[in-house]
Amino acid sequence: MSIGKRLIDLARSELNSLLDRAARSDDGADDDRSRRQRGGAGYSGMSDGELADEIDRLAREEVEEVVSGKKRPQPPPRQPPPRTPPRTASGDAAIRKAYADLEVPAGSDFETVRKSYRRLMRKYHPDLHASKPDKGRAATDLTQRLTQAYKTLEKHLRR
């Protein structure tokens, strides 16, 4: 949802709550002075132009109160903390080593890492080298290292 849509929804809800409060406390007096003394009650009987003028007047009064020091300004709404950019591959030695183990350039996206991992696992899978025990052990060690590198990069890239 865009910030503009949020602001419009917030303004609508505030206006609706003001109208509801005004309707509850409206006792039939219609002159401007009585409306101002009651804190703005009676907005439901106003036309759109009168309502816009009243909102402008109340905003000006609030600004004057803040400027004169009678009222403290409201703090701005809290913003969510800025998103931290993903860490670069050159920043962490384990990440650099994982990229090197999977034979992909540092900083590659997850799809490239996944394709390379699958290609290497097909090439060096221990079941393909089961006939020779020494090659089978080497293939097992290599596939464990590839799996560990893949898991490291998966965790790093999916953040």
C-alpha cells in the first residue's frame, strides 16, 4: 500500500471519528461560536466548503499555538528502521569461500548458485563413483563441502 493511500485512509478515519463525535455531542445549536466553544461539535450539519474552512481554521490555530509556545508540537510518526542492504560477498570470508566452492562468481544471485550446486552434485555424486572406494570417499567429502557451501549461500541470499 502506498504512503499516499495510507494518508488518505488515515485522514478519512480521523474525519469520520470527528463526525461521529460531533453527532453524539450535537445539541441543536448551529452558530459558529457555540461550535467553536464545544470543541468543533456539529460538523455533520456543515457543507463541504464550510467543513474545509473549519479544518483550515483549526489547523491555523494549532500552528499558532505551537509557534507561540502554548502547545508542544507533535513528534512525527515513527518510521520503520531503514532496511540494511544485503552484505556483499567480499565482506565475509566464509561467503567468499562458499562462492568459490560452488564455482560461481562472488555476488551471484541465488538462482545461479542453485544451478551450479545441482550441476556439481550431478557430476560428483558418490553413487557415480561407488566402484572405486578412494574415489567414493573423495566424492563424499566433496559433496558434503558443496552442500555446506550451498546452505551457507542460501542462508545469506534469502535474507
